[in-house]
Amino acid sequence: MNIFSKGFAIKAGWLISFVAIAIFLSGCTSIGKGVTQAILEKTESEDNRVCQVWGQPFSGIDAGLTQSKGKTKVLFVHGVGDHIPGYTTQFLEKLAKQLNLNARSENQKNIKLIAPLVPGKNLGNLRVTHLFNEENGKELTFYELTWSEITREEKALLAFDNSGEYDFRRARINSVLKKFSNDTGPDPVIYLGKSREAILAAFGQSFCWMASGDWADLPGSGQHACNGLDDSSIEHIANDDYVLISHSLGSRITIDGLHRIARMLADPTKYTDPSRKIGVSAKSIEAFQSKHIPIFMLSNQLPMLQLGRELPEVTGQNAKYCDPKGADYNKRMVSETSIVAFSDPNDLLSYGIPPGFSEKYLDSRLCARITNVNINIAKIMDAFGISDLANPLEAHLGYGQDDRVIALIANGIGNQKASPLIKQKCEFTKTVE
């Protein structure tokens, strides 16, 4: 069950629970089908959900499809919960429709990830899909990272709790919620332990495959390692557009993964092994320094997952690394990472990014700029005398199904090509320093 389809099952269970609680609180002993239907119809017909964007204008993926000399490549990183390859299918189909990419490769490529720096460890799966429009020549390569294989073995410790020996003792709704908790709760804990390096290596390998070649260059299947970025990758790095999308815990994995890459690029000799053809060339590093990489974080969790963590190697020095007049401008990783953080106020596990967070908690070499999207994913319900209630699980899991989220990722905001839906439904406030 993936991050998006899982939402429907949880939503149904939550709605049943909500109705039961509402009946109890109102003192009712029964409820007619007509009343229930009326509540649901009212909820569906009234859509007053908020969509507010604060930060810098951004253009979305479509700008690269139209203007780029190279290819446009998107890497998706999932969050908590067990995932299997293909979990982004619904999201990808909606994105392709928004971008008018009406054709795709007949098959996907699936690379079983391994890494020289984490020997003997299976790092999950990288599923690659090629989408295009035969009439106008637009094309997109979509990389879907599934790292659940790394944590699945450790989470098996809780399998007994889902077994018949224990599960039958629970109320039905509680059983659904406990299984959900056992599936999702351990992942942040495991990530803080010994598996963190393997998960970050999986991200690094995925990024390396995205940066080192095109669709035709990728292996179709099997177990492979991307050994680095040599001079043959320079044209791809210089001309291709890279876009990162994350969900939930994936926001922390993505930033930590970029921090890890920044450390490697700052001291490539430490990670180079000429005998095994592992490493990064100086020209590749130079090509990276001109890159602008947008990151769309669905259900962003950076503030919460920063708690109790050490700071990156280089912080509080954005002016030195990101200003062309700065003393360490030639030591930056990229020219800019534009973080667009999506959070629903009713999503109990997502957060906006406060002012000053980037300067204090993100590696200065990323040259990060923050845009916050405050968006109601879940509709607010008013029924049985209980008002202002939204499903927190739908608010956490529903980003990839929301047309406004898709349109913002595809076409951005604050520009002429922004979707009519965004112009109608979302408010944009530009912030200045």
C-alpha cells in the first residue's frame, strides 16, 4: 500500500470513527442514511480550503521542459511507511496530465541500488519512467526511490503485534490504527540509528544515476552502482534540469542527502578510488556550482526532525558562499536550492519553515531559499454539532492527489505560466529581504 492509496483506507476508517464519536457525544442512538449522505454531500460541495504561498516566485517543472537545452529529471523520495516500487503512479499520472506529457515508455527501468561506500547492503529500488509529448518534443525522466527495503527487516520486530494472537484483542478501528502506527512510527527512529547511512547512500546513488546520463544510458534492471561523476557527465550536469520531490520523512532524507553530497564535493579525494573508477572530477564539481535545484517538500518535516540533531558542517555563512562577491563563493555546492515547503495546518506531522531556519540549520553551501505553501489538503467538516474538524491523516497523505499541489509543482506561482487553477485558488505574497 503506497502513500497515496493508503490515504483512502485510512480516510474511510477515520470517517467511521468520527461518525461513531459524534453520535456518542450528541447522545444519539442511531443515524439515518439520509443524514449521513447529506453531511458527506455538504463536505464535498463546499470547498473553501486555503492556499497561501509566501516567498519567491517559482516557475515549476514545465519551464525546464520548454526552455532547457538538456533533459528534465525528477527524483521522488518517499517518507514513512512500507512502500513498494510504483507508489508514485497516481501522482505521476496527474503530473503528466498537467504537463501535457501524453506518452510514456512501455516499461519502467528498475535498478537495484548498491553503493561502494556501503558494501554488502541492498539499498532499495530506483524505478525510472520516461514520459514525453510526441508532438512538441517535451520529455521528462522520473526517478522514484524506494528505500523501504532498508528498514523493512528491522520493522519485522513488530510483526508479532499485528498477528492474530494480539490483533483480535483490539477494537476494529484501533486495529487499523495500530497497524498504521506499527508501519509508520518506527521509520524516523530507525533513520536516527545505524540505517541512516544506508538510506542516505540510496539517495546519493539515485541522485548520481539522475545526474550521470539519460534514459537510454540507464540499465534496464539488475543490481548496479553509480560510481561517480567523471568528465563524461559534465554535459548532463551543465544542461539538465534536476527537480527533487519529497514526502514526510523524505524531506529530511533529501536535505541530509544533499548535505552528504556537499561534503563529498568539498573533499572529493576522500571519496575517490581510481582503481575502482569511483569519484567525482573537478570539472563536474564546477558544473554543479551553476545548478539551480528546486525541492518540493510535501508534508515538510524539517523543523521537527531537526530537534536534537547536530548542525551541518557549514552554517550561518550564506553570504560567503552564495554571494558572487563572497570569500567562499567558489566553494559552494550549487548556485541555489529553492525549497518549496508544503504544509497543511491540520496535518499534525508537517510544519512551515520559519524565518532564519535556512541560515542556522541548512548547509550554507546549498544556498537555500525558502518558500512556504500553507494549504488545506483535508476539507474541514462541520457535523453533529462538532465544528472545525479535519481528518489529520488525509491532511498528511493527500498532497499527491491535490490538483493545486500538482499545478504548483508543474507550473509554479508568481509567473505568467501559472495555472488558472492556482490564480483562482491560491494567494501569493512575495517576500523580500
